[in-house]
Amino acid sequence: MEVDGQKLRKLRSRRLWLIGDLASESGVHRNVISKLENDRGGAYPETIRKLATALGVEPAELIRG
């Protein structure tokens, strides 16, 4: 699935988190988060769910479209 990298970065920044902070909170590797934020790859639904849970949003909010 294609993640909206700008939205992901904005949500992370609102919490004043670095990529490492989001990685720790979500259990998603920092390299994966970096790739998603820079629109260099898609993500499995489970990855999107983990990121959304850590950021306190619905998974659909992270999906491009």
C-alpha cells in the first residue's frame, strides 16, 4: 500500500518526534519510516497499522489517495 509520506512526516513532527522516536513507539524500523516519508516504497497493512497506532490516527489517514 502506498503511504502519504508528507502526511506521515507532518504527524510525526507534530509530536516533536524524530524518526527514531516513532520507530521505538511503533516497532517499525527507522529505515522503513525514512523510506515511507520520502515516498520510496510501499508498506504492508500491518506496518501502516503500527504507525497509525503510535501516532494516534486511523490507518486510512496514512494512505495516499
